[in-house]
Amino acid sequence: MMKKGLFVALLTALSVLVSAEEVRPPLAVEPTGIIETLPERYPADWFLVHDAAFFHMSDGKVYVLDTDKDSIGDQVQGMFPLSLMGSFIEAPSRGEILAIETFHTRGTRGDRIDVLTIWDTVNLSAIAEVILPAGKRFMGMPERVALQLLKGDRWLAIFNLSPSTSVTLVDLDTRAVLGEIPTPGCSFIYSNGDLGLSALCADGRMLTVLLNEDGSEKSRILSDVFFDSDDSPIFERPARVGDIAYFPAFDGRVQPVALTGSAALPMASWSLFGKGEESWAPSGIGIDGEDDLGRIYFLMNSEANGVEGMHNAGGSEIWVFDPEARRRVLRIPLEAWGLSLAVSRGEEPKVLVTNPTDMSVELYDGLSGSFIKKLTGFGQETPLLLRGAQ
């Protein structure tokens, strides 16, 4: 039983603490309604990390990361949502990010609504929407070649797969759908001149469609066959320098195709590996990139060549090539396994790589190949597609 004196002492101490708490000055009123803004053109060290939210796809998002910073709070410059395996592309000349999304009127069910959402790059605010034909747009693993800008960044070309293939053209100035171009048997979009687009066909050719000033079709032509989908398949996602797209092949070759504003022109292929490296081949999701120095990058796997199903496994090294000389100029051994990569712009390129073992992203020096840092803990779950800020 507590003694009376001790009980009184405890009450007195408690009253003193309460009194002290009561006389503390109030907290200062914090300002509200402050909106931070971003530069009109993002710096070269910034990347856009597309987290597709693979296990709950309606919650996809894109993080804008400053890889030059060290703390998470400084690295994350902003974020915008991207619902249901959407695709996006930057249009820096317009100060916009263009994103294709899908919604349903009841969240997980109901009427499907496909939209082009236009985001302001400075405020990361949705400034406009264009309703698209429902049920057509490509919805799959994020791809750089699902969207392309044409006509001096005035038109957006959107790849459709429903399962028929076509391209929807949107006028970004009037924010209206111009029309639809059928591309039967041919997939994805590769810009070909200012008023042309090409698509990769299952029969080993490329289709090129040239457009009139109003967006209507002017002409179309198929290239010669330059690959076999069964025996010598190529990846649909090329590295690109100027007018030449460099398509990596499953067998460790690279297939250049010239896209100069007329019919796609396949060029002579060449090998990515040297003597004693015959087991190496490209592998992963975002497997290639290019820099402002004219070099091309490939994510490579030492066991992928000739092994069924290894083309999506990822790799342990990034190989950098001078495509004009057809010569490898750098090997970048990765700290951890890589699944996707992106390269920054500028004379001192950086390479960002998705590490699928812990879903972090890792930064490398594109000139020396040295590891710089790991970026993680910014909310990412499945960062499947990376893009260097344009």
C-alpha cells in the first residue's frame, strides 16, 4: 500500500509537469499552399523511373530523381501517377510529359477509359486530357517504342494492340485525335523522318508509313526481309543514334536499320561479342540505350546466347560500343544483377540500372564504368523502365 506522503509527492510532481506543459509557447503557424517547381528542362543527372507497380498495376507511377544528390529527400524531385501499365514520353520542347493511361468507372471494373494525360514538367500537374478510342492502346511491359513524337513534336503517335495493330495520331496543339493508321502484322513505332513512322513486322520486315500534313496516310512500303522471327529474332527495342536504330538480336548480333524519312533500310549486321565470348548476348527488359557521344549500350548476359528463354533474364555487365567503328569501347561490370538501363544526356553520361534482387537502382559512370551509388527507399517497387531526362 502506497504511503500517503509518497502519494502526495507524486501528485505534486505530476502537477508541476502538467503546468510546465501548459506554459509552453504555441508552435509557429506553418505556411500552407506552397508549391515547389522544377526547372523547365530537367538537368542531365536527372532520371525518370517508371515504377509499373507490377503487383497492383492501377497504382503505377513515375519518379523524377536527381541522381547527383545523396539523401532520399533531395533525390526525389517529384512524382506523377501512371495507371495500368501506361507509357510515357517527354516533350521538352513543349514543357510536357505525355502519358497514356487506362481507368475504369468502378475502379477495378466498369467502363474502360483510355486517356492521354498531359503533365506540365515544371509543376508536375495534369494540365489536359485527350480521350482515346477505348480498348486499343498497347498495355504491356513498359516500352520506349510504344509512343513517338512526330512533326516537330506537334503529333503524338500511340501504338495500339487490341490484338489488331495500329497507330493513333494525336495533335498536341489542338489536343484532338487526328485518326488511326492500320499496321497489320507490324508492331511498335519508330519515328522515320518528320512525317513518317515505321513498325517492326512478324515476317522479318519493317513497314514504313509516310504521312501528309493533315496526318492522313500518304504512302506505305515494306522493307526487304532482314531477320527470322523463329530462327534469328531481334529485340523490338533498339538503341538509336541519329537516323540509325540498332536492334540487338537474341544471338548476340546487332542489326542496324536506317530510318531517314523514306523506306526503312536494313544494313549489314555485326557481332557484339569477340573471340571466346560466344556465350554472351543481350538480355533483360530495358536492355539498351545511347548517349550524346554517339555510343550505344547493351545489357549483356554471359549465358544467354542460344539458351531458350534467357532473353529476358537480365545481365551482369553493360557493354558500350562505338557503332560506326563496330568496336566495343567499355565494359561495365555491375555490382548486382541488372534488368533495365537508361543513359543520361550530356558529355559525361551516367548509367542507371535496375537491380531486380532488391528493386533498387544503381548509378554508374558512363565514361569510366565505375560504380557511383545505389538509390533506394524512395517508394519504388518494380522500376521496370528507366529514362534519362531529355
